[in-house]
Amino acid sequence: MAMNCGIECIKYLLFVFNFIFAICGLALLTVGVIFYIKIHDVSSAMGEGFPPSVPIFLIVLGAIIFIIAFFGCCGAIRDSHCMVVTFAVFLLTILVIQVAIAVYVYIQKVDETKIESAFKTQIFDKYYKETEAKDIVDAIQSSLNCCGIRSSSDYSGLGPIPGTCCGNAPSATCTGSNNIYREGCGTKISDLFKTALKTLGGVAVGVAIVELLGIIFSLCLANAIRNDERRAYRV
């Protein structure tokens, strides 16, 4: 009776874990999608900065985690030793992958000088020459509240200061200097990449801790199920 009570308690804990685990999977997926959308176009256009494979890994990992959480629930409901152990093995595999991703993310360093140089040569210098470059710069200036590479003076000799440097429409221009954003986009983009790396790495580590608890719970449940099966066989 006590052992049955123990199994039920472990099953309940595993259910709670899988619910949290599923939320963690959705969190990874959501964070990956958000940062992929925010930085992919800029990073691809510059050819420097943030490794786009990181958010893609998190998107895929988040989807897999969500599916595995459902698999773990089925194993607990059916009292299947094989399914629960398989669930634990999957968790351990994902845990190792996430730790590797977290380490990779944390050792990445954002070189602000390279980002400024890439932003200048690949995008900014083409602002008044190519529509695609103009759209990217306008989008960056509007979303990050920045102007030029280091300041609005970067537009000297190129043309008028675009409206996106002061909160206006891209087709407008900035008149006067009071409303023009003071900070350059090179610094803002570097800060965005740094924040993305720290956030993605932190989320990966946080989910890894939850997964470690899940491995412990699932192995305890698998052991309890196996012991219960052995006692039933002896009787």
C-alpha cells in the first residue's frame, strides 16, 4: 500500500514536471522565433555578428521538448517502464545538447568594431542606392531608436537625414536636431546581439535544470514500476 502510494506520488510529480517541461519547450521555441525574426535579416545582410544557427537550434529543440513532454505523460499514465526509461534517455540527450548550446552561446563574443564595419559597407553605404538596404536601415533606426552608424553625422555627404532618425515616416526627413536620435545603430545592434546571446544562453540553462529534475523523477518512477512488476510476478 505504501509502495503504491509512493508510485502515485512520483507519477503526480512527473505529471507536474511534464507540464512545466512543456511550458519550457514552448518558451524555448518562442524565444528562438522572436530573436530569429529580430536579428536574421540584419545579421544576414551584414554577414557578421550573431550566429543564426543558435535561434534555429532553440526553435527545433523547443518543438522536440514539447513532443517529449507528451511522450512522458503517456509513459506515466500507462505505468510503462520502457516508455519512462526512454523518456529519461531522451531528456538526458537533450540536456547534453542544451548544455553544449549554452556553452557555445556564452563563449561567443560580439565584436562591435566588426559589426559597425559590416553595417557600414554592406548596408549603410547603399542607403541611397538600393531599396533593400534603405528598408533595412529604416527598420533598424525605427525599432532601435538610433541614427546612422555612430551618429546622424554619418549622413553628411550622402543625403538628408531620413525620418526614421527622429520617429517620422521613412519618406520624411528630420528637420532640426532636437528630435534626432543621438546614439548610432552600430552600438545598438551590438547591444541587441549581446542581449540575445545572454537571453538564449540563460533560457537554455534554465530549461536544462528543469530537465535534470525530470530525469530524476522519471528514473525513480521507472524503478518503482519495475519493483512493483517484480512483486506482482512473485505473487
